[in-house]
Amino acid sequence: MTAIKHALQRDIFTPNDERLLSIVNVCKAGKKKRNCFLCATVTTERPVQVNVVKVKKSDKGDFYKRQTAWALRDLAVVDAKDAVKESPEFDLHFDKVYKWVASSTVEKNTFISCIWKLNQRYLRKKIDFINVSSQLLEESVPSGENQSVAGGDEEVVDEYQELNAREEQDIEIMMEGCEYAISNAEAFAEKLSRELQVLDGANIQSIMASEKQVNILMKLLDEALKEVDQIELKLSSYEEMLQSVKEQMDQISESNHLIHLSNTNNVKLLSEIEFLVNHMDLAKGHIKALQEGDLTSSRGIEACTNAADALLQCMNVALRPGHDMLHAVKQQQQRFSDLREQFARRLASHLNSVFVQQGHDQSSTLAQHSAELTLPNHHPFHRDLLRYAKLMEWLKNTDYGKYEGLTKNYMDYLSRLYEREIKDFFEVAKIKMTGTTREGKKFATLPRKESAVKQETESLHGSSGKLTGSTSSLNKLSVQSSGNRRSQSSSLLDMGNMSASDLDVADRTKFDKIFEQVLSELEPLCLAEQDFISKFFKLQQHQSTSGTTTNEVEEMDGVALSRSYPSGVPQTVSSEKDMIRQMMTKIFRCIEPELNNLIALGDKIDSFNSLYMLVKMSHHVWTAQNVDPASFLSTTLGNVLVTVKRNFDKCISNQMKQMDEVKISKKSKVGILPFVAEFEEFAALAESIFKNAERRGDLDKAYIKLIRAVFVSVEKVANESQKTPRDVVMMENFHHIFATLSRLKISCLEAEKKEAKQKYTDHLQSYVIYSLGQPLEKLNHFFEGVEARVAQGIREEEVSYQLAFNKQELRKVIKEYPGKEVKKGLDNLYKKVDKHLCEEENLLQVVWHSMQDEFIRQYKHFEGLIARCYPGSGITMEFTIQDILDYCSSIAQSH
């Protein structure tokens, strides 16, 4: 290795002014072994540059060539892989990581040691050495075969020191003072050596001359030491004296600290005692009020309320840490708990007795309202109980069990009271609706047949002046009034109830007023009770925090019930509103069944009452939902509205069913069909009821269903009619429908009105043509032959030369229809039309006028053919248009 090092120095580094300091034989890790050398070098010129050079032996020959060089300052990390176990592998981190495997561990260690020294000297420890033994870094002498070469070079590096600027300046001054400093360096060096010897001698003489002064200085130092010893003795005595004073001062300081601590503790103790006394001491007056306070007088209730609030404040005081462990505090808390329990029990007992007493007092007033359609006023009861509202809030916050018990007892007592009041109220309403006494009112609850028999019996004996809507009595009435057209046919509204014509308008108005009064009495009653519950039981009734409101629409049997659910409202608000609704539902659980019974009775009395009820109920539901969409009243009325809407739909469906089942007499003419007349009555009544109503859309839908059913049924009856021609049935009934729709001006039925008019016109024309037929039959056949010849290509003026259609044949046919025969035929036709048409619709003159126009049209047609086909013949009909007009006029006047 030494020979290789000298060869590399001579051939590669000396020409480049570099000195080789260390060398290691390596190969790349993990690859096929191709040996090379890593060399650590320094330049001989200033400034010194340190490099790591990779040298490779040439494949041809024994010479070496320089392959790669890295500046040592670019080296970041030297990784020896393992600091404990010897390994020939190591990594050098330049611009990338180079992994090497040394030929021996000794060479690797020598090379790393050299790098470390160069780093210490030139780079000021910039390189990181990892996994390198600290012992290796501390040793500066390398081992192995290249010890002498590497060591000598490293010593040279270590002995060399660069001159600083001051030293360079002194040397220049010295050299300037000697003329031969450069030309004769040996003489200059010898001169400098002689001057150095002179200076050394002068230094020695100076040291020997100062010995006396040194002795004097030593003597002075000995005296100073003696003085120091004396001072130390005095300081020791002073220290002993001060030690006793210090102990006394420490005792005084400790005593003062204890006094201060005691005062601080006393102040804190006083503060705690004052806090407990101020916050946990209940006045004797409050205690007496809680134990013996009068709960019947306003002053006593106010005193009890103030005492209960003071007790609650004492019980809810926020105790400081440790207070709950004090015996006095525990004793006071127990006393407060006993007072709270005692007063809560006394308050609950008193309020229960008030609830019971109110029930008895209110029951005694029911007799006053039994004959009137009014509900008792609960305002005085609510006013008296609201005095206890604050105490109820206190009870809710302190003893929820008793609060809940009071709530339940209130609902039980009041539900029974309201049930009696409401049932009596609805009983009066039913009596006023049916016009019967209380005894007669019981019949409404009997089965249909039994009720009908009972009422018929009363009717026969004159005990009742009004019908209540039974099927038997209605049929009996129909038999008695057989002369009436409505009684001869199947009534559209005869669905187990009275027909509309049999129910006086005054009775319908009375029913409407009674139903409105029932709803008007129930609304303030429910609202007043709900307001009282929210105030007395301290339940949140209205939304108090801002939040968006989501509207939902529930569709039940075509009834849209809008309900709002507030979002962003605290859960407690929602739960308390639910509690109000639950309480109202239990207290007024009889309202919905009673309303449904009343609605069923009204529907039984007259099915048209469902129109009145739908309008009234819709208005009240709309009003209630504007106040509070989620209230009990809104929900209950909404549910009842569903029932009313079902009855309304049932009324429409039954009318359509009656249309489908209608039967006509085979022996008499049809005329205006019953269900057409009933639709007119229904529409007129509905328009008067639904004027400006909120539920106009329901009526419009019913109109569409009914009118389509009427159209279908009219056509069905017309097709089945045997006595009356089909066109007459269609013409009369659609004329009646058109007149009805034109008079009522129902906007949703404009299309049906136009359709009815078109059907009337079409069937009028069809009937006229069918009935008129061919009044001049032979003449008509003759001219049909003429038209056929013309159609075959014969010119019109040449038709008269045809044997069958010559002038003689034409005169012969015309003579068969003198004016007398024509008038006779028209008279028979008028009688036939009069027999077909009904008097109610009064269409005879309209039909007769249309027949006259049609006959004149045929006459003009014949005259035109004679003029064109027989020109100049002078042949004319034996009667004129004026004769036709006179015939028709005289026939119409004679009948």
C-alpha cells in the first residue's frame, strides 16, 4: 500500500500541486468487485483546498488515472454503519449517497480518522460522523502499514501554522531594515539568531535584577496574610453575636406570620359565616306563612308566595366547597326540606279541594243553561285559581310529583264537569235543530226503522208539526202529494232524509244559525281554558324564541289541513306545548264525538246541511289555525272538518247514484228529468251558501262531478225512453241545464254550459227534421228523381224532356197538394209536437217556429228546382210562402 501511495503522489497529485494524506482501497457495495482508491488530499497553494478523489487503475497497463473528485466541504455525512462491530462498509453523503466497501477495516478507520482531522482543521466541524466509534475519533495516530507515511504527513499538517496579518507586517518591517534579507537569506537568518541570543541574555539579567523586589513583595504578602487572619478572627466573633440576634429575629418573624395568618383565617371565617347566615336563614314570618298561612285570602296567598320564593332561594343557594360537610348546614337543609314537603302537601290538598268545590258549584248552574244554547262561563273559576299561579310554578320547580298529581286531578275533575256541560249543550242544540222536546229528541238515537215508526205515529196523532227526515214519513208525504211533479219522480235528495222541497227555507236558516252558535260557543270556551292552563300550570303556549316555521299540509279525504311546526324552538317549549294539547284533549275529550253526532243529525235531517256545515266549519278551522296551528281547537276542528267533508262527498256521491238509478214512466211523457231540476236547486242553494267561502274549490269539484253525471244520465234516460222521442228528452233537459247555468253564472262550468247549449241546438234541429219529415212526400220523391238525373249529367233545362219528369207529371204531382191538405198536415204535426213536449220548459213555440222555417226552406228548394228545370213553363205550387206562414200562425193560435 505504501508503494501505491508513493506512486499516486508522484504520478497524479504532485503534478496538480496536491499532497496525498490518506488512501483506502474500496469497491462499490452490492456490485461486481471493481477496485478503486479513495484519496484524501490537500493543495500546497494558499488557500488550502481539501478534496476526496476517486482514482482507478487503468485496464491497459499499470498506470492510474483520476476519475472523480469531490470537495470536502460538500461532504455532509460520514456513516460508518456500526460503531461497535467492525465492518468494512461505510457511506459518504455528497450530492447523493455513495456506498463503499473497504478492503480492510483498518484502512476504513484510518481514512475516516483522516477525514475527521481535516474536518476539525479546515471545515470547523461541519461534517456529521454517525455510527463512528468515539475512541477512533479521539485517536490521532493511525495504525497499520501506512502509519509512517500518513503519520508523517499529518504531523506536517499539524505543525504548520499560517501567519496572521500582524506577524506578516512585522516580518516585512524586519526585512526592509536588512538589505540582504532576500539576497543572502543565510546571513539574514544568522543575524536574527544573534539578536535573539542578545535578547535572551537581557531577559535573564532583568529577572536576576528583580529578585530583591520579589523578596520585598513576598514579605508584604506575609504581613497581609497575618492581617487577614486577625480580621477573620474578629468576623468570627461578630458572626457568633449576630447568630443569636438572627435567631431572635426569626422567632419574631414567625410570630408575626402566625398572627397575620390567624387574622386572615378569622376574616375568611367571618365571611363564610356571614354568607351562610345571609343566604340560608329563613325569616320567622316566612316559616309561619309556610306552616300556617291562609290559602283562601289574597293576602294569605301573597304571603305564602313570598315565603315559598324565599325558601326556594335558600334551598338553591350555591354552597361553597366544604359547606355541605358542616353539621349546621346539613341541619338547615333538612329543615328547609321538611318545610318544603309540608307546604307542598298543604298546597296540593287545598287546590284539590278547590277543584272539587268548583265542580260542585259549576254543576249547580247547569240548570240555568239547560234551556238556552249557551255554555256556562268559567271565568270566575279561572280568576280565582290564577291567584295560585306563582305557587304552582314553585310547586313545579320543587316537587314535580305533587305538581303532576294536581295536573291529573284537575284534568279528572274538569273533564267530568265539561262533559256534563257540553253534552247538555249539544242536547239543547239537537232539540232546537229537530224542533222536538227532550223526550222526542231521544228518537234521533233510535235505529232508522224504529225512529220512523215512532215519528209516523206522532205525526198521525198531531203531536209533532215537523218531519225529522225518516224514509217512511217521506214516502208517505210523496203519496199524499201525488199531484206534485217532484213527488211523482224519484227525488235526487231522497237518501233516507227529507227532500229539499219539503224542508222549509226557514228551517235551513235555523239550522245554519244553530250550528254557527254551537261553534261560536265552543271556540271561546276552548281558548279560555287553554289560556288558563298555560298560565296556571306555567306551560309555554306561544313560541318565545325566533326561528323559522315550516308549514306542512296534510290531505285527508280531500281536506287540506295546514299545520306549522316551528324549527329552532327549544325542546322544552315543544314538550310543554304538547302537554297543553294533551291536557286539553283529556279535558274536552267529548267535544269531537258530540260534534260528529251533531253533524250526523244535521246530515240526517237534510243532506244539504252538509253544505252549510262545510262552509262554517272551514271558516272556524281557518280562524283557529291563524291563532295557533298546533292548538287543540285547531286539531279538533280539523278532524271534524274531515267528517263534514266526507258527508259532503257522500251527499254528492248519493246524488250521482240516484241519477244512475232513476226510472221513468213508460206511460207518460218524460219532460224535465227530476235530477236535472234537483241539480238546479242544488246549484242555486250552493251558490248562496258558498258565496265568499274559503272552500270554493270543493264545491267546484262537486259541480264538475255532478254536471258530468247529469249529462250521462240524461242521455241514458233519453235512450231508454219509449213514450217520448229521444231528441225531445235531450232537447228539453239540456235547454233547462243551459238556462240554469246561464242564470247562476258558475265560472267553473262555462265549458259545460257551452256543451249544453250545443246539445240543445243539435237535438232541436234533429227533432225538427225527424218530425217534419217529408210533408209533400210525392213531390219530394219527384224532385229527388230530377236531382238524380242532373247528377247523372243531364242538363237541368233538358230534364223536362224525360218521360217520367215532364211537365204533365209535375202538374199531376202538384195538384195532389192543395193548400187545404197542407194545412191539415201541419195541424196534425202541431198536435204531435204538443203531445211530445212538456209544459214546464215551454219549448212548443220554439220548436214550431223551427219547423216552420224548415218547411219554408224545403218549399224554396222545390221552387228553385222548378225554375231551373222547367223554365218558362209557368208551373207553380198551389200555395205560397205567405200561405205557409198563415197556416202556421193560425194553427198556433187555435191551440
